Amino acid sequence: MSADVHQEVFIQEATELLQELEESLLELDDNREDMELVARVFRAMHTIKGSGAMFGFENIAALVHSIETSYDLVRNGKLGITKPMLDYSLKACDIIKEMLTDPAMKADSPLALEISAFFTETGGQAPAKKVHEPVSKEALLVRQNLTTFRITFKPSPEILLYGSNPELLVKEVAALGEASVSALTTHMPDLNSIEPEKCYTYWEIILTTDKSENDVRDVFIFVQDESEININIIDDFTGGGDNLKRIGEILLEKGDINNEDLTALMDERKLIGEVMVEKGLVSQDALDAALTEQQHVRQIREQKAAAENISSVRVPSEKLDFLVDLVGELVTVQARLSQIAVKENNQEMLKVAEEVERLVWELRDNTMSIRMLEIGSTFSKFKRLVRDLSAELGKEIELVTHGGETEIDKTVIEKLGDPLVHLIRNSIDHGIETPQERIAAGKEEKGHIILSANHSGDSVLIEISDDGKGIDKAAVLKKAKAKGLVSEGTELSDKDVFDLIFAPGFSTAEKVSSVSGRGVGMDVVRRNIEALRGTIDIASVQGKGTNITLKLPLTLAIIDGLLVVIDDQFFIIPLSIVNECIEFNEAAHRSSSGRRIIMVRNELIPYIHLRSFFNIQSEAPEIQQIVIIELDGRRVGFVVDSVVGDHQTVIKSLGKAFKDIECISGASVLGDGSVALIVDVQKIYTGIE
């Protein structure tokens, strides 16, 4: 693997680590006594520093060194967490991100020097001894380059008199990986000869780790001159799981028995270990230690094999996108195969087509599930935004998140960041009051923004709620009338008033600030959400707060659609918003007033002719179909010539030549090679309101 590839891998891993680090720092801000969070911060810093130096990012390693040292002092109880410490740590995250994109950026930039100076002043001297954090078995087993060592640690009998505790050294070795420890008392004298100040026990540690032999020896660096320390590799996982050493081989390798005695025992019918103990060739302690080693190696091999079978694989997103494109093509080919099978009325071909259809659907569902990511990774980024912006505005605001485990297509997540940032900034600036205003209004001093997500059918609902002052409808109407958006005397519902906020250039802010007031944003937010085939809805109670709901599709690649026909042209309407399809006769339903309204089960529903909308000139059939769809709680009908049925729709972009076509959001290739246009229902619906 080339150096550039190694650097790319480091950049990806460091980016993920920085996100986790930022989350941990923000959590630590709320609970500064949580030593597990401190340890998590230290581990992230330590990994970034070590890997950075290894892959040529010395600037990052130099910056992180003093920060790591300070957090090491914190976890050892020599320093306390302070707000400036967290502020500078978060600033360090920002500058490390810049260094990842610009490796030539020096560690002596003004901000980097300021950060380093702060942490050096808080206690930059390195701790006397490196402390290893325990590694979980799950995290260990999926790592590469594992080795199992047999470590025999025979401390000097006087080790306790020198002020060293051998038990702590054993525990530190065990923390390097997965360990099995045997305490051996073979050299223990009889009770009358024991001197309480001396150590007669020695230890045998079977350790599986990704650390080197030198890392293990470093643990004993202060006692190695007075102790007998033997470290041997007993398994490097290059063989299979069945080539385990037998008890006799282990004892022979350790020198607990000689080859002649072992050979003489081979004809015994008892278990060889029992015979050795009976004949006094080895002690029970030595046998137990050998059995522990054998069992340790067996378990680690089995667990590692199982862990490797379920371990994740890092794949570039471009390859995943290409796979989804191939699945889309396969869906189209499968539709063509089914169409030919039906046309030929060939039973064998029909069976094959049905089996292919089943497999394609499973492949589609599995491929789409690979693209799904938990939205919590996006939510966590906003904690930093709320923390920094509320401090800038002199407000106390807490961000609460729910439903972070909700999964949504990665493409949707990538395009959702900017709209959410704008909505949260608006809640902070326009929604939440200052502490003084909140106390005067009878509210608690700290404001709250709640960001939540949950599945709703084939969509995801994302809600941004705050307990601020809400939207002043009178102020919105006044501004709208001043801009000519609403004429005097017009009666508007709450929903219509709130929809005015999405008008281009609309803002109720009395002055322009660094946060808002320029009237740029909410119209862009709606446009971006609609580009994702989603909707945005606002509800607010003045003095109580505001709730904004985004409804987004789970995926943008393949959808279930309703295939309809107008003249000889095919159109697709997203199936998720279709309520029902009914027969329609224009003459029978024509209103005396000329309004296009149909009565469906005692409900008046407006409708629009898609034939007229798309300017298709041919004569409409006498009996047509009307497709009833529902958006934002309201129903509307689309009149078409006929309904073909549901269709697994692979969405294709229209290309640059057709990108400005109104009310068409894409296209799909049908089984016979013809093209069906995907109707942008939201735009048509908005146009007839």
C-alpha cells in the first residue's frame, strides 16, 4: 500500500475520531466529573497523535502532545476540567480538521501556538510512567497483527522493599489486551520460613494483544534489573484453529519437564497432566498454568474467527454509489424480462422471471440498507453549534436529541446538514429568549431546543422544537403586507401565515446581525428540502415555542411509484403519497360554476388535469382515472387517462438539457425501454393552492 493510500486511511479515521472527540468534549462540558469521558478524550488524542506522527502529520502530533498530556493529568486526578480547557480543546479539533486537508499547515500558526501555550501552562510535563487503558475484547478481536505472548514475571523477593507493587504491574500488562493470569507459588517456603516483607509468588500471563514485545517490556522498565522476565510468542494467528499445542508440548517448551520424562509418559492411559503431577514431575501450579494457556489460545482463536466474520469493511462511497447504479440497471432489466415472459406466455420463463424478481428485490433492499446511516452522526454536530452560538448571544441553551438511531439514506443526510444548521440558528437567534427575558416570562433560565427523528412509513420525520417566544403572526403579516406579499383585508389561516416566512427575502428581524436578519435562508431551506422530495411544515404558539417538521424520503435512489398513462406517454407518481384511484367522468363531475372539484365520500377534493398541465393536445378518453394524493394533510386529485399499477422506480436525473423543466423531478426507464417521467407532485400541488 502506497504512502498516499495510508495517509488517506489516516485522514478518514482521524475525521471519525475528531467527531467522536468533539461529542465527548461536549458531553464532558455537562458532566466534568465523568472519568470515562476523560479517558475517551485521552484515547482519541493519543491515537490521533500517534497515527499522525506515523503517517507524516507531524504538525498534528506536535499540537496534540500538550493537550494529551493535560488530559492524562486529569485522569490521574492531578488536574480538574475547566471551561477554558474545553474551549481550547474544541478549537484544537477545528484546527486539526484544517491540518488534515492541508498537511503543509504549520503547528506554529497563531491559534495553534495559543492552544499549545494554554495546555503547557496547565501542566505540560509528561507523566513519569505511561498508563495503558484497558482494551475491550470486542475492539481487540477485530484488530490485525494480533500476537499471543507468554510472559513469565519472577520479581525479586525484595521488590516490595524497593517500593514497587508487582500486582499493579501484572494488571498493567493485562490491560494491553486480553489476558489470562496464573499466580504460581512453587517457590513459597513453609510458614515458619516466610518473611512478610518478601514476595515469593511469580506470575505467568498469557496475553493476546496488537502491541509489540517492546511495549510489553516497557511495563517492567523500572524492575527489569531485579526481576526475571521472559517473553515468548506462543501464537501469531498464522495457522488454523486446530493446531493447538498439547499440554505436554507446552510444559516441555516452558522447561517444566524434560523430553525423556515426557516420552516415558506417553504410554500411560491416564491424562498426561495427571500422571505428571502424580509422579512429581511437575507441580499442580505448573499444570494449571499450562491448561490456562491452552484454553486461552483456543478461546481467542475461536472468538477472533467469529469477530472477523462479522467485522465491518470500509468502502469508498463512490463504490457504493456505483453498486446502487448497477442494482438500478438490474431492476430495469428484470422488469423487461418479466414483460417478455408475460408477452410470450411461456410458463418456464415466467417461473424464472418471478425468481429473478424475488432475488432483485432482496438485492435492492440489502443494497439500500447498506446506504442507510444513523442520523445521530448529523445530530451530534449541532451540539457544538448550539454551545458556541448561545455563548456568543449571551443565552443559555441546551440541545436535546432523540431518535439518533433512526436510519436514512446517506445522500439525504449529506444534503440535510445546511437546512438543519439554518433552522437551528433561527431557533437560537429568533426563538430562545435571553435568560432575563425568560425569567420575566415565568420560564426557567435555560432554553431548550429538541431535535428528534423517527420513521413514518417510507419517510423520516425530523422535528426541530424550541420553548422560546414563538412566531409573532401579527409581525409576519405586517411585514408581508409591507412587501406586497399579502393584500389588505386578506384572511389567512395560521399555516398560510407561517408559509409567508419561506418567501424570498423575508425577515422579521429589526436589525441585521452576524447570525440573521438579511432575509436569506428560509426560502433556500424550503427549496433544498423540496429538492430532496421532502416537505417542511411550521407550527407555533406565541409565548410557548415553535415546532418545525421536515418529512423526507428514506432514499433518493429507488422508490415505489404508481405508473400512469396520458395519451401514449408514461408518468410516475410516488406511491407513498397516493391515497386511492377512482374512475372519473368529466361530464358527470363538471361543476356548474366551472370549478374543478369532485366529491369523494362526502369530501370535496380539487383536481387538476395532468393532460392540460403538460399541454398534451390529443383528445382525452371519456372514462379517465383520478389519482387522489395527500400532502400536508390536504388531498388533491390528478386526472390521467389510465393507471397501469405500481412500479419499482429507478430514479434517473434528466441531465443538464432538461434540468429546468418545471414539475418533473426525474425519469425512469421501463422494461420495454421507454421512458417514464417522474411527476414533481409538490410543485404542482403548490401551484394550484
